Amino acid sequence: MTATGSLLYLDGVSVSFDGFKALNNLSFLIGRNEMRAIIGPNGAGKTTMMDVITGKTRPDTGTLLFGEKLDLTRHDEAEIAGFGIGRKFQKPTVFESHTVEDNIALALKAPRGPFATLFHRREREESARIDALLELVRLDSRRDDLAGDLSHGQKQWLEIGMLLAQDPQLLLIDEPAAGMTDAETAATADLLRDISKSHSVVVVEHDMTFVRALDVKVTVLHEGSVLAEGSLDHVSSDQKVIDVYLGR
Ligand code: ADP
């Protein structure tokens, strides 16, 4: 495996906690403008993988490259966020007592890490950007409502819009469909497909209906390594994957 053409490249990444290998020689790559679904049973290492990519946890060994060349293991969390890696945790965190529009406007103004160029967007430019983001995350008609009045699913979309306001190249999203209605789940798959036209996206997800709707390559983690990779149909017919999910 080489890093050529990748936006994110992990090779032989291992992390131990008190001698227990949470990640064990983990290797995979994400292409530019690729969306990838990561699945795997509880304890497979999905959260630790996200922690390692974002600099929250440092790997014991292995290579972690962003944009083919940038060695992420030499940088801390704030620097990595500044390079353009945005992470969304499972629970939505929005400013509930501000309007939807103000949430996006605040995210646009937030500093983007130590390497970001600080500049003031002109007002007209900023309002066009807010309009585009609200439309992208399906919240144009809710712009003047308080974020606290949105449904759970809409809060997730708003937070994705706030992340996009920070101009990331790679979005890491943890279980976006958890707690959503069927209609919201389907709309979220459409939304992420739109976003992946211009960003790389890694989605950790348990909901297989949602993974099917994403219609992307799936990486199955187990015991800190890649167990299988391919379409959802391909991995779900793999006997190793079936055994792991059935606990054999
Ligand atoms: P997943 O997100 O796939 O459920 P995790 O990455 O959370 O898996 O965990 C992988 C394994 O590493 C689990 O067995 C978990 O108990 C262990 N682990 C994760 N973080 C820590 C930690 N800080 N200290 C000790 N063990 C941990």
C-alpha cells in the first residue's frame, strides 16, 4: 500500500492501553472526495481510530499521513483541526439559545487552528456562504428558529453545517443516524453524499440501513485491525464478518 492519491493514510498503526491493543497494525487509506463507512462490533477500535486521526491519542507505532505527506503523529489536536480535519461526535452540540443562522455565522468566525490564515470575510461574502451552508444542510427554512427548537436530526445537520463552515478537507462523523427517524436517516444519507462531492468523509455507523443508503465502500474493524473491506453486500457475505457479528 502506498499513500499516493490518498487524503488520509494509515499504515501499521497500533495503540495499547495497559498492554491491551485497541488498534493492532491498522492500515487503510481514504481517497480525496471519498466517503467511507467504518463498521465493527463494540470494542473493535472505531473510537480509538478517530482519536488517533484527530491527535487525541498518539499511536505507539505506525504511519499516519494527511495529504500524502503531512505526518499527523507529529502534531497535536488543535494543529490537526487547523489542517482541515473536522470531527463530529455522536451527540449534537449546537448553541441552543441562538438561531440556526447565528450558529452557522458563529462557526464561520471561529478560529481554525494555529496554521489558519486569519482574515475577515466581507459581509456579503459571509452571508452568501451562510445561505449556501444552510441550503446544503437542509435548514434554509429554519434559519430564524432557535437551534434548541430543532428536532434531534436537524440539530445533527446543523452541527455538520457548523463543521463545514470551518472548511475541513476531511470530516469524521460518529453515528450520525443514531436516534433519527427513518425520514431523517434517509435525508442524512443524501446530505452526506452531497458533502462527499467536495470533501472526504469517514462515517462510523451501526445502523446498517443507513450504511446501505450511503452506498459506499465499507471497512470492517475487529480487534483493532481491518477484517474486511468492500461493498456492504461483499463484507456482509464474508464468513469472517458473519462470525464476528454473531460472536463466534
Ligand atoms: P469501539 O469504538 O469500536 O467500540 P473503542 O475504540 O472504544 O472501540 O475501544 C477499543 C478497545 O480499547 C476496547 O476494548 C476498549 O475497552 C479499549 N479502550 C479504549 N480506550 C481505552 C482507554 N482509554 N483505556 C483502556 N482501554 C481502552
